[in-house]
Amino acid sequence: MRIIRPRRPRVLLLAAAILAIGSGGLPVADATTAAPVVATGNGVVRGLTVDGTSSFRGLPFAAAPTGNLRWRPPQPATSWQGVRDATSYGPGCPQAPSVVTPAQLSEDCLYLNVSTPAPHSLTKRPVLVWIHGGGLVGDTGSNYDGTKLTKAGAVVVTINYRLGALGFLAHPALASRPGGPAGNYGLMDQQAALRWVQRNIGQFGGDPHNVTIAGESAGGVSVLAHVTSRSSKGLFQRAIVESGAFALEQEPLAKAETFGKEFATKVGCPDQSADCLRKVPVQTLVDNISTATALIPGVVDGAVLKESIGTALAAGRFNDVTILNGSNHDEEALFTLGGRVVSRGYNVPYTSPVTAANYESNIATALRVTPAQAAAIAKEYPLSAYATPDKAFGTLVGDATFACGAAQVNTWTARRVPTYGYEFNDDTAPFLFAPAGLLSVATHGSEMWYLFDLPNAPFPVPLNAEQTALADSMRAAWVNFAKTGNPSTPSTYWPTSGHTGRVLSLVPPAPQLSTDFAARHHCATFAQNLDKVK
């Protein structure tokens, strides 16, 4: 297995070193406790004990997608003899250096991790499968430690999937048959992981008939893709979407394949052949992809996705699964730090600083609307009401894309299935990916620290007492949703969203009911002035 070591900025290496010293490293098995052993369909694995739970890491759920298997649907994992060590995470999938890039990368990356309260329990527990975000180009399952969710009562599975060009390149030469679909290999990997769960999770104390898929950002988009994918039907019973309703219209296959041909030429394959593409060095593929590509918002490939997510949800063509869906107070604050916004499924640079003179033109560019529509939207967000014009612009785009996207999804799904909405509103939440003080608002990803331990976050800050209470409440809700389909707990009643737009405002120390979510985020204005809320 070839290991690729990413080029990481010095500040990240220093942060990682400080984190490792401060925490004493990852937890190891108690020498007085026997290491847990489980027999999977591919062979026996030995894990480790972590804080009273059992953890199994680096379990292969599919064959290495290398060589002739590059850009093909995932194939069955190879079985082994004897006992396989499952105390270390597998490598992450190839990606560019960032604050979420794992220490080891390899094209052989289709591994998952299981955290369970009791691997051989006769009482089967609900299963929560976590699909990480990262714009479909970064991150890894090992960045999310599910121990606390496991202690709350769930079997937690975190997975890897192919990223970037390796996971989502659509090119006609890669189609399984002439004129057939290509692309969405990363979504196929996620399906393969869910099939592994169906076959094996019972041995880890989980219930294969009570599986919840959950994801944040691009992971949330992935969850919605599976909700609307016919080929994902039956692999899960519930879905949690965190900040994932920002990309509801996917690219047509023809457009994605045009990009694929341009990409092939760029990486040295002007003959446009699959043979040439499968021989391109993996680092060349990583270096020539970026977040500003056709990977987000995804592609209607004709196999995994036969139509756009929003089209399917609006028409009621989706799998009957209970849904928990929400967003954070100020999603765009994270992105505007880098001079861009995530708007209606796309990464869009804007003219910064925003001024009175360029405010409406920035709106028109970001939201892809006419000058008249931009002017109407701007009236709802007068510059005088915000600390800076950039803040007004970021708030506006975040409302249009994330908040009103979530509200629209809730309206669509509530017609057919129980749907619960939330807004994460703890503006004191630690900002884990930059020094303290840079942001003081609940932005994109802020809720992660309240659900998972994040062992590789470069700037972790412990939660205070009120934040800890909120985190405990959230984990209890997530686990109870996975168990029963209802996130309500003895201490917190959580009503369905329905057509009333009710959401639970996640604020410390205890969540509160909110009935004015759509009004606060001006969703009626966006519905009137955008072609669709995408």
C-alpha cells in the first residue's frame, strides 16, 4: 500500500504537535482489559478499549480502488487469515493539504471505523453512519471520534470515500458501457460502506435494520443524495443532514463530462483514454483539482442520481426515511474569511471589501440573479444594519443558500415523512480551525465539537459548563433519533417541522423552540427573487 504524505503547512504541523502533547495522544487499550475481538465477513479483527467502549479502526469495506479499479464502482474487500489488527486508522483518501488533511494518505483508502458500547451484546443498538464533509475534496473519517455518541447509546461508524477527481470525475471514457453513466464513485463508496454495515454490524452489537446516515456540509449533501437515490433504498432508515441543503441542483452529466475532458487534457491525457487516466500519478490528479470545480454541487450521473436532489424532493420521489435537518446561525462567516461564499452549490469569489457601490453587483454574481432581483434582495439587508458591508453580504448569501435551503427541504420532506428541523445558535462555540478570537459566531461546522471528539482539530478549546450541557443534550437527541426516529428526550421536546416551520434552536444550556426561522432568514424574499431555492 503506497502511502502519500501531504505537504502540510508548518503552522498545522505545530498545532498537531501541540495537540498531541497536550492530550497525551490517542487513547490506548487498558492493559488490564482484554482487547475486543469480532469476526467479520472478511475475517477476524482485534480492536481496543476506549473509555469503556470498544473501537475497531481501519476496517476495509471495499478493495483498494487502484490500478485498473481506479474510477470503477467499489469491489469487494479481500479476506484475510488470522486476526487483523484494528487499533490504527487507515489512511485518508488523496487530497490537498488543509486543516483537515490526515497525516497519511493513500489511494488505497476505503476503510471505516466502528465504535460500539458492547460488540457482543444480545440487545442490538441503533447504528449511526457518519459521512464527513470537506467539499468532496478533503477530510477523512478518522477526524471524527464517535466515543461520546457511543456512550450515549449508538454504534457509530465513520467512513472514508474517494475524493476529488478520484471520487467524482465524470468522463465518457470511464463509463462502464458506451454512453453509460460516469462519476459519483465517492457516493458509490458510501453505498458500499452501508452494505458492509448491513452484513457485519450485528457482530458489533448494532442493528442492521435500524441504521441512520448522518453527515455535515458535503457529507450532508451526500446524505440527501442517498435519500433521493433509488440504489440506496433499504440501506438506512433515518437521515441526519447538517448544513447540507446548500446544493440542491446537480450538474447535468454532459456538463460534467465536458469538464472531465478538459481535466484529462490538463493532466496529460489529450487522447482522452481511460488507460491514460488510470496511469496518471495520484499527486497530479490532486494538484489539478480544486474546490472551484464541477465536483460541488455534484452530477446527475444517471446511475446513483437520476435527477437533481431538489427536483426529486419537490416531486416526492425519495426514500421514505425520517429526517432531521438543520443549519447554523451564520454559515458563511467561515467562508468569507477566505474571500468567497458558498452560494447555491458553488464556491463564488466576490469583490472584497464589499461597499455600497458593489453590494448589489456582488449579490447578483453570487446568487446568479438579475440586477433588479439583486436590488430587491438588498433592501432586506440594508448595510446600515450590519457592522460591515462584508457581514451584510455574508449573512444574505448564507440565508439564501443554507438557511432557506434547509427550510425548503423541510417543507418538501414533511409532506411525506416525519421531519425535524434545527438551527445551531451557540455564537460562543469554539472556532476549531483558527486561533481563538477570529470568529465569534455559530458558523459552518461549529456544531461538530458538540457531537464528536475531534482529535485532529488544530485549535481545540474545551467547552464550558453551559456548552457541555448543550452538547450532552444534542448527543442524546441524535442518538434518540437514531433509535426511535424522534429526537425528543425526557428533558427536551422536539416537534416536527411540518408546514409551520418550527425548528429547535440549539442554544446553551438547553434548546428552545423557534417558530420564526423562515421570517428571520427572509426566505419569502428569496423564494420570490430566485429561480429556485437551491
